[in-house]
Amino acid sequence: LNDVYSVGTRVFIVGDGGFMRRSYNNGNVYTTLNTGTTQNLNSVHFIDTLTGYVVGNGGLIMFTSDKGNNWTTQTSGTTENLMAVNFVDATTGYACGANGTILKTTDGGANWSAQTSGTTEQLNAIQFSAGANITHGYAVGNNGVILRTIDGGATWSTLVSGTTANLNGVGTNGANVATAVGDGGVILRKSTN
């Protein structure tokens, strides 16, 4: 299993071979969903109780507008494996993955455009701030890579992490603070101006 996301009392779990399960009762009982793909699903994100996105291997991006009952493939413009997806609102979202891939949509996934990350390392997680700072985001990846943007991904700068461990998750609670976690129990907190 590769990722889990909760929205309200619903819980979605994704994994290899197109695997997806959904619970309506906080994870007490799960139902297997038909995703229509055998690609590995690496990340799932819902923006409300109806609308969600999944990313996976081979550049796969899928969208649902009916609580996950039906999934539609979106054109990502890449064949790189996508490892994470994050939306800041109903229209603006980001995905990241292999070979430094970062994608952005501003129309709910109807169109995805590539952004220049400045790295060829696999990016494993991407997260943007909420509220007034939605243009501030971080992406983390293999060999200790940490990227930061303050302009909605138009430009990305590399931050010094001090580690070569693969970083697998990132969270941010404001424009200038992020926490990254990775292999070997690595926990990094970054505060920037």
C-alpha cells in the first residue's frame, strides 16, 4: 500500500496494480474500487467529499467527481512515474515524481503543464501552504533533495538539507516552515525567510 487520504468519514487507500479501497465509516469496513488501471497508484488526494485525484506510474493521473465510484484518466503529458499529488483549492494542483518531474494544473486537471524543478532526482512528496500562502510550496525527494517555491511553482530553488537520505514526505504549516521525513528515521525542519 502506498498512500491513504481521509476526507470526512471517508478513507481512501491506494497501492500497486491499480489497487484502491474506500471506507465510508472511518476505516471500519472497506470496499475495493475498480480504477480501470493496473498501474501502481502512488498517491491520492481529495479536495472535498466528491472530488479526488490519484497519481501513479507511467504518468498516470486520474480524477473522480463522484466519491471515487468512477475514475477518469487525465492527460499528464509525461510518462514518468508520479509519486505524489496535492491540491491547494478546487482548480490548482501539483504532482511530482521521477526524474525531477513537477506538474501543475490551474483548471482542475483538464490541463497539466510541466514545471522546471532543476533536479533529476525522484521527487517523492509535494506540499503547498494553505490560506494566504498557497503559492508557497515544497517538494522533497531522493538523495536529500528539498525544493521550495514562493511563486506557485514558476521557479523552484534547492535548499540544503544536510542529508543524502531519501526524503519521502513533507508538510508545511506556513510560508516559511516545512518538515520533511525520510529513510533511516530522518526528520528535518526547515525555516526560511
